[in-house]
Amino acid sequence: MSVEVFRTVDEIREMLARVRRMGATVGLVPTMGALHEGHGQLIDAARQETDCVVVSIFVNPLQFDRPEDLERYPRNLDADKKFCDDRGADLIFAPAPASMYAPTHRSFVEVAGVSEGLCGQSRPGHFRGVATVVLKLFHITQPDRAYFGEKDAQQLAVVRRMVRDLNLTVEIMSVRTVRESDGLALSSRNRHLTTAERKVAPILFQALVVAQKLIAAGATDPAEVKSVASTILAQQPSVRVEYLEVVDPDEMRAVTRIRGPVRVAAAVWLGSTRLIDNVLCEPGTAEGSGLIQ
Ligand code: PAF
């Protein structure tokens, strides 16, 4: 059966009320569209674990700090619908901005601490926009489980914290970052890279893997790890580093010593395209099997 598209809050609510009356569980995959294999794996996980898979497609204006980024964000509902069909999703919720935010909208969700560093520092208001829309999507669709990618590790940490703090019952599931064969993490923004920038882009992952190996081999000083990774990024003068940090994986705050699992996270610019990536690092796993990307 082909995926059904719902454009209003009332319609999707009515449909999901019927689904739940039949005793089915609901899995939500929140997206902004421009679907790629990374989203595909979120849908696959939801497909395996829940009865009714809802993909939300909504380019959320509240989380964009730069109007030009919002404007050029890729939108193609027909292609996304085909993608969802092929992947076996059941329902798409693709509301118009006006049906998510009335002109009188005044309520926002602020997740302090975990939202403040890294992307939160360079993109003021970004996580407030993410948390607000994700909470709205949770209320609208009332999923049993919701699926997020580890590439956006800070977003995942913000959502987990919101769920805990606000006593939401949805279970947050994370799915590993999907990468091109040269290591570049899949992202809707990769399509903005020029041919020359695309060639250079894998250096971000290469730098993170070197950091991961250093930590696995016993490095405990974040400054040393950052310095080695920065030197690698500096080999490509077209790469501008916005941040490169070693953080606690739950709080997403910079650590002063590496004593347990950490994430090394970075944001870089290539021309007008911003790329983010991160790796989870386990100290003392130099023999390799524990490395997680
Ligand atoms: O990761 C995204 O695509 C967005 O931030 C999300 C979670 C769909 C909220 O708009």
C-alpha cells in the first residue's frame, strides 16, 4: 500500500487515533525532508520495531538562525514521498508552516545546559526551535518511539533531556551515522557542496577518526587531541573550523580530562556550506573493536 500524506494536524491526529484504537504502536521519524539513506535507516529501524511508521516532513523555520539557510533548504515532497514508499513507511505528516505555527504562537521549549555549547553557541535559538517543534510533533503524533540520527548528537542529547525533564513517555531511539564510502556523513546539506568542496569534505571525518584513535590509545588531555585533529583540518585551507570540541556525551559540555566515553564533535565550513560530524570515543580501546562512529 502506498504511503498516505497528511497536511493538517487534525487529519493526522484522527488517523493516528484510529491506528491506536486497533492496538498498533506508532514510530515517528522526524525529518525536514530531502530524504537520504540516513533517514532511510531511521525508517528501517522504526519499521522493525513499531507497527505504524510516521515520517514527519517539515522545514521548521524556528530552528534556522540564517534566513538564507532556510530559503535554500532543499524541498521536494514528491521525491520524499517516493522514498518513503520504497522504504515502507505508512504515513507522512507534511504540514504547512501556518498549520504548525499560528501568528499568535508564543510558547517555546528551552533545554538549558545541553543546548548551550557547540551548535547552540554558533546558532543562537537553534535548539529552542528544535525542542519546540519536536515537542509539538510528539504531542500531535503521540509516538511510542521516535528515531533520531547520531550525526546530530547534540540534538539527540537535547531531545533526550527534554523527554526526561518533561516526563514524556516516548522512547527515544538513536541510529548510527550513515557515511559515504569516503567517510563523509550523509546530510541534506551535502548537495550544496561544489565538486571541489566535496573532494575535500571527508577530511572532517578523517580528523575525527584520528582523535578517536588517540583517545583509544590512552590520550587524556583534550587540548592535545584537539590540536592533532586541528592540524589535520588545517591541511586543507578551504576548511574553516567553527568548533572542534571534546565533550561529555550526555551534557555536551567540554571536558577538561578524558576519563570515560566522550564525543569529539566538530562543525566546519566549506564555502557557504556548514558540515557537522562527531564520533564517540572510548578511552583505552586501542585494539579497536570498541570504536564507534
Ligand atoms: O534533524 C532534523 O531534521 C530536524 O532538526 C528535526 C529533528 C526534524 C526537527 O525539525
